Amino acid sequence: MLSNIGVPGLILILVLALIIFGPKKLPEIGRAFGQTLREFKKSTRELTSDVMEEFEDDQNKKTVK
């Protein structure tokens, strides 16, 4: 969906964001978005590692029997 935007659409979105939020608020919004994305990635990694550990434990139990 986002791949269909293109460069002109992206520039338009950035200009609109600059007009709506102003130059002082835009860095704060970007920082908050970056922190949110970082936390989401961290949670995803933790969840994936937990699932993989459970899967490996189940595989080990099956091979021991």
C-alpha cells in the first residue's frame, strides 16, 4: 500500500505534516514515533524468542522420549 505513494506523494505528506504540526512539534513527533517503533521491534523480538524457546523445548522432549 505504501509502495504506491511515490516521491511526490511522500513530499506532499511531509509538507502537510509540517503545515499542520509546525516546525517545532515535528521533531518531537518523529522522536515519539521512533521510540514507539523501537519498542514494537523489541517486543516482537522477545515474543519470537519466547516462541522459539518453547518450540525447541517441545522438540527436545520429543527426542528424549
